[in-house]
Amino acid sequence: MKEIIKLSELKNHVFDGMSIMVGGFMAVGTPEKIMDELVRLNVKDLTIICNDAGFVDLGVGKLIANSQVKTLIASHIGLNPEAGRLMSEGLMECILVPQGTLAEQIRAGGAGLGGFLTPTGLGTIVEKGKKIVTVDSKDFILELPIRADLALLYGTTVDKYGNTNFTKTTRNFNPVMATATDKVIVLAREIVERIDPDNVDTPHVFIDYIIKEEE
């Protein structure tokens, strides 16, 4: 069985300067209580990898608003004006990646691949500084894999072994991020004895620690 830890024990797993993948799509599927605890702990100089910048008061936006994020790797930041301000003023590095490319970079990191070829972004700022590979007379951008120190996920149902189910829109970046980091912590809406194997989105082998949402 996986170790179920208290939210207060998060301090043992985070440190200044670390890279963290955070599940969620416009904060849906983001472990909000863990975001609140990160704000309380005030860890700094983080590299956050997430689909987006959340909102000023929701999702990873809480970390951004609290000046904890050094670098944000995301697909868009339009719902968080504070992220736009920090990027424009040079106070936060913002690496914008096409959404499908970001998902595939994370998947490649989890699968141990050396990268992948995509036409997305050719002829735009996306290709700047990247290698262009020609296959059958067609050009592709070589995109490299992404990994991180830690993944923070939000599971709808998690069993005591760590098998995790994500429901509806929460089944976004959470499953793929679980494969591409050195450590995975899942915030569980509900913890049960055992999940039917047919309903498992992320197998227990990828999960290191479980935090119950309502302690």
C-alpha cells in the first residue's frame, strides 16, 4: 500500500528551485489544497509546468501571484493577467508551448524517448533555436522531452495501493504527468480500498504519496 501523508508533510517533499508539474486545465484537475499549502510554505524560484497559468486566485495562479514562480512552461496565460504582467516586465520567464506539443513532450519524458518530430510551429517563433529535421521532403521541428522533480495531481478516486481514477475534465494532464517526474503526490477526493482495474487511469506504480483532500 502507498503511504498516505498529511498535507502538512508536503514540506518534506518541496524545496526552492525545484521543477514541478501540476495537473489541470484552467485549474480543473488542479490539487487546490496543495497549491494553498505551497503558498503557505512559500517555496521560491520554482519552475512550474502546467497547461496554463490558472487564474490569479485559482490553480497555479496562486503561486504566480505570490512571486514563487521563476519559470512557467505552459500553453497559454490569457486567463491570468498577473502572469502576463510578470512576463512583460521580465519578472517571470514564460515559455509558451503549443498545447499538443506540451502534452507530447511530457509523454516523451515519461516514455524515455529522445524527442519527437512535429510540424506545429514551423515558420513561427516556436521554431526559434530548435533543430529542423527533413523527412520525405517535409520539415519538422525536433521537440525534446520534458521531465520534472515532482508532479502534483488531483485524483477523483484513489485506492490504498495508489491506483488512481480521474473523472471528466480532470482527466487532462494528470495521467501523463504521473509518468514524467521523479516523485508523484496525488491529492485524493476519495480514498477507497480498491478500484476496479477497468477504472484505473494511472496505475499505482506511478504514485508515491497520497494526500486525502478532506483530512
